[in-house]
Amino acid sequence: MPNRPEMPITDPQPEQAQPVGEQIRDLRKVRGLTLQGLADKTGRSVGNLSQIERNISDVSIPVLKEIAEALDVSINWFFQGVANAPADERDIIVRADNRRRLEFAGTGMVEELLSPNFSGTFEMILGTFAPGAATGSENYSRTGEVGGYLIAGELQLTIGERAFSIGPGDAFTYPSTEPHRCWNPGAAVATVLWVVAPPSY
């Protein structure tokens, strides 16, 4: 999102990440927006947004992207987690127990940020898909390029009109500008390492 201010990712006090819905509500209030105001900006209903803020409605990546744009932040703002690290490691190392997490309520998707910050030319994300979990119900696009490496489980990947079955050890790369979608068709959790450039959804 060019020419838009980004709010800093704060170090949360509790060990447990704040649910995405609560983050949306808090940020909306900071922006001085009512639910109706956010509904007007996103084209979504007040009822749907209210359910999202109360974490009782699914939040897919495309929906979260719409809300983030309406609130003038990058979707990366919603990454939360224990982001405390020694000063000499802060811009280099992300320890396994010190990752920022992004949970998509009701979707079965969890993403953990493996990059120490968003100032580089790419970001790394560890994503897990519960059985049946998907990035959304329809293909979507964004700027940049995406690469992935499937660590475990199964993944179905659709890019434009093409469909691919991805297995453990398989890697893939595609331009984010081409409409795409992925989901887990298997009975086990799928784990994928994502590389996204530039570092933005």
C-alpha cells in the first residue's frame, strides 16, 4: 500500500497473541471509525464486521486485506507475538519460541513470521493449514511474488486456470499478480514455508 502510514507492530504484553478480531476492533477505534464507517469503507455489512471483531466469523486473507486497507495499515500489522529479542539478535535471528503469530479465526490457518522485521526485500512465513483449511473461497491476487516449500502434508494450489497437487519436499514460485488460491485437501495438517517479496500480503 504506497503512501499510507503503517502503525508499528507492538510487543504484546501477554504470551498469547491477541485474536485478530480484537486487533481489528482496537485499531478501528483508534482510527475513530464506527462499525458503520468501516462497513462503508470495505463494502461489508455491519453484522459481518461485528462477528469478525468478536472472533465468531471466519477471516480469510482477502477479507483481512480489505479491512487492513480500510484501516490504512499493511496486513502485516496484524502479526502479533512475543517479539522480544536481545539487541544483538533483533534484526538477524528469530528464535523458535519468539515468533509473531497471525491466526485467521475459524479458518484453520496459522502463520508465524520467521523474518525479524519487514524492512528487507522479502519475508519468510511458516504457515500451517488444518485439514480443509484454505486461503479463501476464491482466487485472489496481490503485488509481488510468492515462493513456497511444503514441509509436511498436502496442498492444492490453483494459479489462474491451472491446478497443482503439492507434496512434501515440493517447492513452487508464482507471481502474486496472477489470481491464486491454496488449500489443504488431506486429513493431516499441512506445513509450508512461504517466501513473499516484497514483504506484504
